[in-house]
Amino acid sequence: MPIQKIAFSTRFARREKENENFYVVIAKGTILSLLDILLTLAVGTFAFFMLIGYIVSPIERGFYCDDKSITKPLKPHTITPLHLILATLCVPLFTVFICEGIYFSRFRNQTLSLRKYFASSTGIYLAYLLTFSVATLMMEVGKCAFGRLRPHFLEACKPDWSLVDCKTDPTAYIADAHCTNDARAIRIGRGSFPSGHSEGAVLAFMFLYFYLTELVAVCKTSDLLPKIRAVVL
């Protein structure tokens, strides 16, 4: 992939030096891999906030006065953002670097295999991060296109009831809710579908499944890789 060709860790793998200190290679590889990952995360995060801040906004759908599905109270997340980050970003990261380490431990030239290890591990994870970022951006566009109201929409919106008449006709359709809450809460209230948690979980699982299945098939001499696949999946 293009992102792998310009990565610092990939260029590092091409610069083989004779009699280079083993620990120096580890230090350089670790720093360059971290730099690649952090830069990719920064670009993805910047693109996400640019998208939701300046490019797309949710369609402002109305609601029916007797719609009970949007009157629920706001409840704490069952799966917190921290749990989601751990599951979708950290688990694939550690899985890739551990499994690639097992794979490259077969080679005799430790210095060369270390360079290739950092390039391969980082390249695979960067490809995942790129896919994850694109999928997240598409998911956010989908949320804005559908504009489906969340179960706690009325609490998130806090309509100005002096401008919203549900007393005259309890079944009336309200086109403009006249929300009074802050813009972030209102935006969240209008983004029920598709689910960001589901998108992240499915993407992470699919990546781990195909990656580990392919690696186990390639490295048939390892007894540890099938066990890691069983634990992770």
C-alpha cells in the first residue's frame, strides 16, 4: 500500500548496515514505528474532526409528539469510549506486533529480521488504521445522511416547548424541534444509525480473523500462533 512505502519503518528496513548493534536496531525500530503510528492516528483524528466540524451535519428530521421511542433518559455507556479504543485499536496493535515477532523469530540474521519485523508489523497496522479511519469517516457520513434520532433525543435536544405545540394535537408531526441544548449534544442525539461501536467492533474482528488465519496458514511450524488466534478470536 502507498502508506507503507512512505513509512519511516519501511525505509528503515531498507538501510541494512553490517555489524550494527542489536539493541540500537530495536531502539530505532521502536521509535520509527511509534512515529508512523502516531502520525497516522493524528491525520485520521484531524480528518474526523474536520469532517464533523466543517463538512457534514446531520439531517434535521422531525418527530411525532406521541413517539415514545425518543423519550428515554440518557444512560451511561455500557461500553465506554476507553473500552472501544482498547478493543479496536490496542488489541490489533499488540496482536500484530506479537504475532509478527513470532513469525520473524525463525530467521537467523537477527539484525536484518528485526528491521523487516518493524517494517512488516508497522505496515500491517498502518493499513488497518487507514481502513479504520476511512470506515469511521464513512460511518459518520452515514449518520448525518440518515439523521436517525436516538432514544434520548428529547433530553439531548431540550426542545423549546413554548414553540413546539404538542398539546393541541398529541399525534402532530413536529418538523422543527427548536432545540436549546448545546450543538454537540444535539448532534449526538441525531446520530443513532449506523452504530459507531458496532462498526468498530466488526472491523476489528474481521481484521484479526483474516490476519491471524493467513498468518497461521503461512507459519505452520509455530504451535503458539494457533493458540493466540484461539484466545484473541
